[in-house]
Amino acid sequence: MFNFQVAPDNGDEYPLVADSRDVYRWEKSNRGKTVGQLLEDMNMTDLYDLAWRAARRQGHFDGTLAEFVDTCAIKNVDDAQEDVDPTRQARSTGPASTSPSPAA
């Protein structure tokens, strides 16, 4: 569900996937938060929490969330897109409309 690239201060970088089990545990421990809300308004606090849960479950990390934040950089990776500036609007690359405009 969420793909990360994790770069520990002391170790090799590795890919990490937070799946439904991690999202479930994140929702259960963060009362009122849902994955839908996260997708609409992503924030680093929640992404770190998800990555930490996945890293612990998969045996990559055995410390606390605070220790994970202090020692690991994370990058949320979307397999379908390259990094983009979210403040820039997408531009259409298709042909211009062929419908006639009303006379002015």
C-alpha cells in the first residue's frame, strides 16, 4: 500500500512496503485516523509511524518510533511516478480542443 525507501544512518538503504497489517495497526493506535484521511493529507509524522511499524514487522528495526525517526531517513516512493513538486499543476499534453468557440 505504501512504498518507502529507508536510509539508516548506520547501514544500507532498503525498500520497505507498509501493507494492510501496518495500516490496520496504525489506525488502531491513532484513534480517529483513517488511511483515506492520510491519502488526502499526507504528513511526515504518519508516514514515519507507518514505516516504523512495517520495519519492525519485517525485522529491519527493533527500536522505538523515536529511535527510528532519529536514525532513519525515509522517502515515500510512488512506483508510478517520479518525484514531482506537488505545488505545480499538471499540464495537458493532449491536442487542443477542436470544438468551435462562440463568436465574441
